[in-house]
Amino acid sequence: MIKNTRETPVTDETRESLPRIMRLRIPWLILGLIAGTLVSVTVSRFEKILSENISLAFFLPLIVYMSDAVGTQTETMYVRLLARSKVGFLKNVLKELLVGIELGAILGAGVGLIAWLWLSRFDIALTVGLTMFINVAIAPLIALIIPEILFKEHADPALGAGPITTVIQDFISLLIYFAIATFIVGLTF
């Protein structure tokens, strides 16, 4: 374990033993496993809307993946900045919010169009497109907040941010998806 100039530990896995690496990584992954199980239980609460509109299930992996992918890009860049001590949190939040909104608009329109062409259902297309827009727009914010909290608590954000950010992003993405689906598809079904 090395320290950067801001006194937050930065793990150098090239110098750590395998048992030490496991001790550093496993707590975050167990926390992610527990939280992921809670996310799965939450998704089960939307069984009715999924059973009545099975095509909503087709887009679950895409919704979760794209939100995570956008968040991971932001998180990776931000953790690298934290390690170099070149960070302006609020400046990054504003920049990434704009990036998220632009990416969300592009990806939301794209997936909405794909859903409409594929399924010929405007309600599903609107649900998927709007969900993608919102989730991608907020993904960078979540990806900045978690590493920043870990960094301020003097925990290595490279170890904890990924698992924690991913499960939080997945949970939020799915809640947004099912809330929008319940409102749009639930009203038209």
C-alpha cells in the first residue's frame, strides 16, 4: 500500500501478496453481493408488469449495462485523477452532468428507435428510451460521488468504488425503469 500526496492509501497490486490482495478486495465484493441480492428482491416486486409485458425484460440487460458502462468510464477517469491529486469535485460534477445528458439523449433516442422498429410498440419504445436517457444522464454523478466519499474517508477508491457504484447504479437504473414502465406501459396495457 502506498500513499498519494493527499494521504489516502492507493493499492499497488504489483507489490502486494495474493492473500493481501484478497483481503483488500473481498469485503467490497461481499458488500456488493449482499446489495445485489437486495436489488434482485426489489426487481421481483415488479413481476406483474413484467409478466404482462414480457418485452420489457428484453431490455433489462441493456438498460443496466449502458448505465454501468457510462458510470465506469466516469469512475475510472475520476479515480485516476484522485490518485494524482488533481481533483476539482464540483468542476467534474458539472462537466460529467453535461456529458451524461448528451450521452443519455443520444443513447436514449437510439434504443427507443430500436425498440420501436423491433417491437412496433410506442409505449415500450418510449419507456426504454426515456429510461436510457435518465439513467445515462445520472450515471456519471453516481460514479463521481462514491469514489469521492471513499477518498474523503481515506479508503482506496480503486478498490471500493467499482463494486459499490455498480450495485447502486444497477438498483437506481432498475427502479427508474420499472417506475417509468409502470407509468407508461401500465397505463396503456
